[in-house]
Amino acid sequence: MRKVGLTGSIAVGKTFVCEVLREIGCPVLDADETSREVVAKGTTGLAEIVRHFGVDALLPDGQLDRKKVGAIVFADKSKRALLNSIVHPLVIEAQDAWIREIELHDPNAIAVIDAALMIESGGYTRFDKIVVVWCKPALQLARLITRDKLSDDEAKMRITAQMPQDEKKRYADYLIDTSSGFDDTRRQVEDVVGQLRNTSP
């Protein structure tokens, strides 16, 4: 089985790339989804966040207030590192269990884990190959403003809080540039999967 890590900065088109991967038969696990599950109401992950960030991190119904915590950690590097130190080990544990399950059912699968912070967390070393999705910076900014209804300054702050795109690209075995639209991106995804299927682990 091939374990593939898919990453890229915020608003570069990873969601569409993942849709295409699923369409052509690759199981894909979204790390954002996993990170929500490991801090759901009643989990040890959520209890740890409350211990460090206080009950203000919760919504009235006891769920994590993702918007409030997100605003705190985007503005404070040390708090972002603290949150990551709580959530990342739990996410990796869940991902490893998912990989084992996929391998059990299909030993020849190309299993893809989509995680925005894979390189920053050091998690990329667990994979056979790394795919980095990217786009032109001006397009990334425009997509983020539109998608999340942010001001120009808010969007720029979120982008600069992450590792620069050019830095991420240095870790890639394969690059997918989404700047030229859906059809071109789909062609690139199909090409990468073809290469993965034709090379030994």
C-alpha cells in the first residue's frame, strides 16, 4: 500500500484535489475532520483544551468554540503551538488506525491523508510520498477572502500564520498547481495517481 500525504496552504484548492482523488478510487482522510472528532464533546482532547484555554473555549452547549479558539491561536504563536501539541498526537493516532483499516481491506490502495499542517508538525515523515497543492499567491488571497468572508487584512494574517507556499513545495515529491482551474487541476491529479500506481513503494 502507498501512504501519501497531501498538503498545501489555506485556500489553495486541496478540497477539489481530494474530490478528484476519491473519484478515481483513492481513499482520502481529511485531517480537519479528524481534528474535529478528537476534540468533540466528551473527549479527552476537549478536556485538555479546556484545561489550558479555560471554559471560554467552549460554546454554551459544551462543544469547542472553534471560531474563538481559532482567533486566539492565529494571533498568538505560542498558543498555536500549545493547541497543536494537544491535537496533533490525537490526530496522528486516529490516522494510523485508519491506514491500518484501509490496508486490511485493500493492500494495493493509495491511501491519502489530507493535512494542512503536515510539514509544520513533522507528520510528513510518516508517508511514502508527499503531494503539495499550491496556487499563485494573489489567487490564494482572493479565494480565502471569498470563501471565509474575511477582510483583506484578516486573510493576509491567516496566510502569514502558515508556512510559506514556496517552503512547503520544497518537501514535495509531486506538485499540483490549481491556478489554471478545475480541468487543468484534474489532469494533474490523474497524472500524479498514475505515477504513484506505476512506481514501487
